[in-house]
Amino acid sequence: MLVSFATKKPIKIPPLPPMDFYRFRHRVESVHGQGNKMLATRPLWVVGVSPFDTIIREDEGYVVHLKNPQFTARWTMNEETIEQIKSPDFYDEDFNITIYETIFMDESDNIERIQEWLLEAACAVAYTKGLIAIVDPEEMH
């Protein structure tokens, strides 16, 4: 049984993320073992919260991209937090998602196209919140 984080009441119909509305450039990566046998797939976009946060909110968290360019960033949909952020790395007006405190794990050729990656990070957040994110990326990798 699913319970709503906000209301603490059971959800009768579980919200499903829109599966086909957005094609992520890096959605999963195949993990191969000996003899090139595929063992598993792992997600390359992770949206969640830190277990070390003192306050966990439904409308704030972290988004991580595990393939080049590897980065981690904070996201929020909370109006009060958005007002406090002086210079966000990315702001999506349609979904009111702000991406900030972006940290790159390595120097990459894709950093020049950072706004495209941050847009995709906002779409990953929207996707996990059950919102429809429709974006046509210029180039598929």
C-alpha cells in the first residue's frame, strides 16, 4: 500500500510516471559480466533525498547523473526556497523546478552544453513527480 508523503493517507490509485513522454539521453546502462553476458541494468538518473538531510521534504531533493557529464545538483519546487536562491543554475517556469548547487565530478566536453543537461535534470525530477515533461533534445547520444 502506498501512502502519500504529504497527507499521510493511503493512495488508492498509485501515481505512475509518464513512461513515453520524454526520451532521456542516458536512462540506463547495461552491466555485463564474463562472456559479455548482461547481468543487470542500472539507472543513470537518480532523483532522491540525502539520508543525511536533517529535514526531508517532498518538494526538494537531489538529482544525480551517473554518465558523462557526471554531476550532482539540488532541486526544489518549494516557493520559499526558490525565493532564497539568488542565482539558480537552471529554472523551469512550466514546472517551477529550480536546479542549483550543481557540482561536476569531472571535466567533460559536454559542460559547454550544460543548460541542456540541466533541462534534462529538471525533466528527470518532473518525471519522478509524475509530471509530463516533453522535450525534444537536439542530439541523441
